[in-house]
Amino acid sequence: MTFNPLEQRGIPLDRQLRNWRELNVQPIDPDRCDPYTRCRIITMNGIETEAILFGHHLARHTSDPELKRQLARTRYIEAQQQRVVNWLLPGVSSVLETTIAYEQVAVDLTAWVARMEPDPYLKQAYEFGVLEDFDHLYRYANLYEMIEHRKAESVVDNLTEVMPGRPTKYHHRDPYDNVRDPYDRTTVNPLSKLHALTVMAAEQQTMNFYMNTGPTYMEPIARQLYQEIGLIEEEHVTHYESLVDPGETWWEQLVNHEYNECYLYYSFMEQESDPKVKAIWELHLNMELEHLHIACDLMRRHDGREPQEILAPELPDVLTFEPNKQYLRELLATQIDLTTLGAGYVREAHERFERMQQQIHGGEQPPSERVMAEHDEMFGREYRVETEGEHPDPALRER
Amino acid sequence: MSDTHTPRAGDDQASDTDVVALLIRQHGDIRNLFDEVEATSGDERRDAFRRLVRLLAVHETAEEEVVHPYARRKLPGGDRLVEDRLAEERKAKETLAALDEMDPDDPEFMPRLLALRTDVQEHARAEERYEFTHIRRTAGPAELASMAKAVKAAEAMAPTRPHPGAETMTAANVALGPLAAVMDRTRDAIRRVMGRS
């Protein structure tokens, strides 16, 4: 890889503003697009949303009005980038259809990151989380068939299997056990920082999406399932954000954010099959290079350090959307019965876990179980896509 | 593994007491049939397209006879809302009638089918968002159920399963006749259920 974002100059900031015509992008066709094009759009929406929210928090901790104004200028461009990226999603898609795509992102993005993660503790955090997103995909897929008579494979297109993961009802842990130990910013591989930021941003956007769109459904089971899974996304954001070293300065974090955006736009530009979408990744990469340059200057000025000290010497291998079926099957066979205890993982249901389970379920079946019962009543079967054979865990094979 | 064949209209044990839930599922059934037409060729495509034509005819007729009149009567601004939907339906029916006269293997067939698919999908979502939402808010359980009953009667007019062979397919086509005849028959069935004939 020869591409080094630190050595490139992008589009000058004062030439990055787009007018209404330029913002009015043509959405993808939900029935004919590459499912991974939609995954890349959803991922970049999460990344841009995080850029905007992080930028606002940084501004709230900044007292110098001139600096606030400088941050506002870049942030406005980031806001336009988010509007362009997310507006690539078509209005004809239903919320549930988009939800299936969000879960495909969660599964294939987290699985890929887990495969590539060099640090064993961080890798375990991704392996643990991905089995939960995998189960959410299965629950929502069954709801989708009930409400719209559509199969989730029309969205995920057999690139991702749909079958039980760690059962959703067991994801409700005492919040105490959701906090992980952070990596050490002085010794961690720079790639690990990008991974943590990417997965955290994706899960945060999933949380935002479910907690805001869930109540637009009228069907009681749909409203309840979004509420349940939306609360698990709160746990996932807690899980992933606690991996990031809180000792990073604000400017260091800003540089990491901008660098990660360059990394992801570059990655997606390299693999994009839709030429119109590819052109957007390329344009945004050229904007981000300038944002990175500005962030690096701020870090030098305020922290008195060189950004090279905290960044990778060159851009890591591109982050790729691709099937992770065999990897996920190995995890299903070996890690399905894990839960967390403190900052670690155990197989037995400990006291704090049991107490949380008892309180939140209140002696009833949660929505994630009832959706399966209601689906069975309606169709006399469940919905699964098992392209590579039966479920690796005999207890989770369909009866 | 489950036999997870694609659900077809009426292909579930739902209680069908809510006309909106039923119509949203039919929108999915229609989208599934578009998928099937696109994915097949030759006689299989002809057969899938026949089923698509029938389901579309039956579905749109049921909406025109059952839900649009309700929306006109009960929703504020209902007249205008329904006019917009009817204009979309008229346009779709014209394309459908033209396609119905074409051979699915004609090179012109696919581009026109895809254009129709886009129009039908946009029309369906517009109904769900601007009409059905208000119907659910306005109608009581009894009204939703009686409208559902009428739509179910219409649905029975659309045999949506594939036919075993070309012979029976031809026979079925002859029996059902062209688009206009399917619509007439559906209208009669609905009016019988609604006690208006």
C-alpha cells in the first residue's frame, strides 16, 4: 500500500461547500443494488454521524471563539457529507428493510474487524459482540416476513446467513459488566484504534436508528422488538466505546477520527461496484484529506506533538465487506454461551447476570422470543438462510 | 432446514382482521412476483408474469373498491389523496396492459417491466405512508376487519401459485381472460361481500 493520507492534499476547505443540486444525489435501487454497496453507505453514515457528534462535543469543550468557528466550518462540511451519504438510501425502502441491512453491516463489518484485529483482548470483544448482532438479524428477518411477506435474503442476498446466534434474551446484562478495559494508546497497534472507532460508530448509529424509528411501527410486536434490541445497542455502544483509551487528548481523538474517515473512504473507493457511489467515496476522500490536514495542525498547535507519533506509518490494508460465513460458524460453535463478568468473559450465568435477567424479563418471554412464536403461528415454520449446512450448534437446529 | 419458500398472497395463517396489514403483505407479494419474473425465463417467466398481472389487477381493484372510497369519505383531504393514488394506478394499468400484450422474451419487455416495477413500488409506499397510516388511525377494529374481509374475497380471485405445466397455464388464461375481465370479476366478488351488488 503506497497511499499515505498524511502526504496527500485534498480539496481546499473553502471549495468543499455543495449547493442543493449537488446535495440532491440519486438513491440506489433497493431491488438491484449490490448488498455490500448498501452496507458501505450505512457504515459511512455511522462514521459521518460520529464525526458530527464528536465535533459538537469537542466544540462544547472549547472556549476560544475563533477556534470554535474554525471547528464549525469543517463540521458543516461533515454534515453535508452525512446528508449525501445517507440520502443514497432510497425512500421506497421500509424501515424494516433498512434494519435488515443495518444488521448485515453489524455482522459482516464486526466479523471482518475481528478477523483482522491483532490484539487478542480486542479481538475477543468483537467476537463476543458479533454473535449478538447475528441473532438480531435472525429476529428482524422473521418480523420482516410477517409484516411484509418478504424474505431477508432479498436484502442480504445469501452473502450473510440468517440463523440463531447467541439468543437475544441473554444479551441483557447488568450494565456493570458491559464496560471493557481500554487499549493502551502508547503501545497499541494503530490499526486497533481504527477498528475500535469504526465499530463503535456503527453500533452508535444502529442505536440511534432503532431508538428513533422503532415507534414508527404500529404492530405491537414490531414496536416491542425495536425497544428490546434498541436497548442491547446501548450495551454494545458501552462495550465498544470503553475499548478506546480515555487518555487520548481531544486533538488526538480528532486526528484519529479524520484519519479513520480517510481510511474508510479509501477502502470503499477501492472496492465499490456502483460507479456513482464510487465517485462519492472518491470526492469525500479528497475532502477528508483536507480535514485530516487541519486536524493535524490543531494537534501540533495545542498538544505540541507530531501526529505521526500516533498514526500508522502507512494506511493499513483496506477494510473489506465480504462474506464471513465460515468464521461466524466457528464462533457459533465455540462462543455462543459466553457472557461478560466485569471486563472479562465467562460461560456460567453468574449472580449479577441472573438478577438482571430476572428483573428485565419480569417472568415473561421477551419480544425477541415472542416474535418467533408469532411467526410460527403465521407460517408454521421459522425463517432462516443456512447456505452452508445446518446450524453448527445442535441445540439451535430447527426442530 | 425449513422449507422457506417465498410467501405468496394468502400464504399464512394470519387472522386478517386488519385490512392495512393485509394490503402491506400483498405489496410484498407483488414485489416477490416481480423478483420471480426477473429471475426466470421462457415459459417460467410467462407463468410468473401471468400471476403478477392477476395479483396486481386484483390488488388494485380491491383498493379502488374498498380502501380508496373509505379514505375519500373519512380522511381530511381524502379526495385529493385518493386522486393522486388513482392517477398512479391508471398509469400503472396502462403499462401493465401494454406488457400483457407482449411476449416476455421480447427484448423490449424487461426494460418496461423494470419501469413498471419502480412505479408500482413508489405507489405502494405512498399508499402505506400517506393513506394507510390515516386509515389505521381513523377506522375502528370492526371497519378494519370488514374491509379486510372484502380484500380477502378479492384475493381469492388471484391464483398465485405456479401452474404445473404449460397446458394448464393456457387453460387458466382462457378461463380468466384478459386484464379487464379479471378486474370485473374481482369487482363483482368484492361487491357481493360488501353487500353492494
